[in-house]
Amino acid sequence: MSNLVKQSIAWKLLLASPAALLVGLGAGANAAPAADATKQLSVGDFITESNRQEIDTVKVGDVDQVTSVSQLSDVQPTDWAFQALQSLVERYGCIAGYPDGTFRGNQPLSRYEFAAGLNACLDQILAQVSGDGIAPGDLDTIRRLQDDFAAQLAALRGRVDSLESRLDVVESQQFSTTTKLIGEVAFTLTDAWELDGDGPSSGIDSNQTTFSDRVRLSFLSSFTGRDQLWTRLDAGNTGGIDGLDTDGFAHGFDSGNNVEIGWLAYYFPIGEDILVYVAPWGGLWQDIVPTISPMLEGFTGANHTLSSFAESSPIYKVGTNSSGVGFDARFGDISFSGGYFAQDAADSSPGAGLFNGQDSILAQLAYMGDSFQAALTYNRTYMTGGGIFDSGIGGVGTTGANTGTTSESDTFGIQLAFMPNDTLGINLFGGYTNADDLAGADDIDMWFYGLGLGLQDFGGEGNLLGLFAGAQPYIGSTDGSSTFTGGDGNHDDVPLHFEAFYRVALNDFINITPGLIWQTAPGGDEDNDDALIGVVRTSFNF
């Protein structure tokens, strides 16, 4: 999928007209998605680029050779044709020109703009009176207008006929009347190096340069015009780097390129203010809960940050790839969201299932203004193995913080975002986790924080410059020996993470993103040498 931002798409379709949505989805799987995978989509984005061109204003160069200089001139407000059509509009109530029924004062019109207004007025007059009861003087005016603008009227009607013919072909060959195909492919080149070399080797320099891929094919279906069914197929071989606190680049999916269902979810509204989310598989908090991370948030696509840590707060990654339900209720600028996820919902064995295995409960209260956003978030998680912050798709945190053990944890987070204009976004987050190591009866404190900046259209339309600095979840203190630190206390140092990337939009469908990540105290151990990670990612969206 691309960027599509799943939740924002769902909200836009919730508020959209059902009829308009069905028209958009009717374009089928051949319709092109938005250029930016993470861009918020609207119904208009389902129109193909070729159809956009067809409905553009007809240019002079699009028609046959002109035979009179008058055919090249604009229609001035002082021309008889302008005044004649204006009189017909006023007398017969036909709407021509702009939506307010006028030609906007003294603004000249091209002959094709004028012809479009004339054609609309003629159709309206015929629909009202069927040719009867029109004053003889008006008939003469109409005939003269038709003669003078015959070339432009013929060109417009020919374009409409061509468009209708092409739409008939699309409808007869469409993939589905309810489903649209969205695709994304990412190629990633990665390597890592030790920097200072004054401590014991962590083995980072022994890592080889890797070239990997990730593919996502999403089927977006709507049955009422206000709901969404997402079925996503994933394949890829992009994993993490040995010895570093990163879990895949471009939010990797290491399946050995075996095709799997990566995400299956259904959105539907209750009334006008509540959006409900049901995910039998692959559900993440980012799907429904606002992450308060403008510009950098792109968890659903490979078009933004290099690491999953930089794109939004780790509190949205507490738990694992899950099944469950969520909601987002909007009352003006106030959002109240949350839900329940279970890791082993499909497992009927003891200690598993929907309510008796690993689970996570989240609640968030947020203010969602245009230039400022803020959120307070709480996450309660029970784990029987695996890392607390390992979401299954792009986990975060140090080795110590994610040591597999049976634990209960409470995580508290605050997120802030500032958007002073359309091109600048700043996000700030911080959080604290208290975990009870049920296997070792220890009390563990963990911390995390980060500051990110995104500059949209930096150096060119569609480009994005991203900068980020923060600390991945790390052990702050433990009450006695704990399996979280391996019992030796060597994984409780502050690991700093610095990231910079620059996404270059080659066109509407291809982006190239080079970037660097610098990590201190890899694995939460300051004895380890600092590491530098280089990434070049190319993403294709279709």
C-alpha cells in the first residue's frame, strides 16, 4: 500500500458522499493511486490520470486547424456574444460560467470556456421548454451563437463523446466495481560501520552490504461508500542489522519473499463522529489511533523515515502484530481513540485465544488542530514472550528492553506536533514504561523520547527532508537482577539515535531516499562502539 495513511483515508471516505465513492471505486484496479504513498487520499484520487486530462479545459492546440483569427481571440465582457449569453442566463435560469452563475465581472473568457457555458445553457433551455415557447428574438440569438462558436461546440462535444467511450471500455474491463488495487515496491541498499573503535567490537563491521526488497499489494474495497475493507498481501526480505537497535528499513518484512497476508482489516462508521476498526490479522495501533507525527509518519509506506522508531512514538508499537478492535471518535478538534488487541486470537490452546493470551489495551485523548496537535496515551500490555516494543513490523528498543520474558507493563506517553505552515512539521514525544518481570519478580523502568522535523517540498515539489534525534526504549533502572538486562546490567545505558534522510520525488510514482542513521551505545551498552548506518531506498507506487 502506499501512505496511503490508512486512518486518514478511512476518515475522508467516512465523510464522503457514498455515490461519489462508488464512482471512484468503479474505476477498478487500473486506476492510479496518489503519487505519495502516505499522502491523505480523497475520492478524487481514484480518477485516473488519463481521465483527469480528458476533463481539463480544452486547449486551442487540441482541436483542428482554425480558419479565422476570431477563433483565437478571447470573449470580452463588451462583446455582443457575452452580453447575449448573459441575457439568456438571466431569462431562462440556465447556469453557465462559474458555479455562482456569472462570468465573474469583467474577466475575459477563452472561446472554449465561453462555448462550455453556451453548451450548458442550450441544454438547460431545451430541457425546460423542449424548443417551444422561446421568443423569436432569442431563437435568432441562439442560432447566431451556435454559428459563431460551432467549432468550439463541436470540439467540446467530441471530447465528451470520446470520454464516454473510454469510460465504457473501463467499465467493461474493470477489475471490480467495489475494489481498487494499490501497490508499493521498495528496493533498499544498506550497510553499517563501527565509528570510534575504542571499545570491544560489537561485530557491526562484519555486517555485509545488503540489497533487499519489500512488496505490498493492497485491495481496498467499499460496499456502502462509507466503509473500507483492506486486504494486503506482503512479501519481502528486508530485515534488521546484527548488533543494532533497528528492526528493518523501510519498515521491513522479512519473509524470504514468501507471499503472506500482512494486514486484514475493516473500517466502518457509527453515525458521523465515530470510526470503528476491526482487524482479524496484522492490526497495529497506527491503523486507527492518531500518531501526532506530521510529515514523518509513514508506517504504512516506504516513503518517509528510514527506521520505524523515527516515524512516531514507541507507545504505538507496544505489543505485537495483533488481532482486535479499535475506534476513533472525533468531536470537533477532540479525538478519543483506543482499543484492544490480542496476539494469539486464533489459537484455541490454553493460555491463548482472544482473551487469555498476550494482549494490549490502549486509550488516547488528543487535540487535533490544524497547526497544533497534542495527545496523552496509555498502553497496558501483557506478554508471555518476545519484546515489549517489538510490534512485529518495525519494532524498536534496545536488547535489554526487548528481552523475551513473561511481563505486565504500563506505558505512558505524551506527543506534541507543530505545523506552522503547509511545508513544516515538528513532532516531539516522550514516554515511560513500568514493567513487572513475572519470571524474575523484578520491577523495571524504561524511558524513551524523540524530536523530529520534516520539510515538505524541500528542493522540489514532492521532496521531503527529515531530521530526527531521540533515545529508543532503554532500561532506566531495575529492582534486582532481571532477565530484561540479562542479569549483568550491561544493557541499561542510554542509546541515542540520530537520523537524516532526503526523499527525492523523481515523478508521481518513483521516490529515491538516501539517508544516514548514527547510533550510540548500540544494544543499550555504552561499551559498544558507535555505529553509522547508510541506506538508499527506492520506492515505486502504483
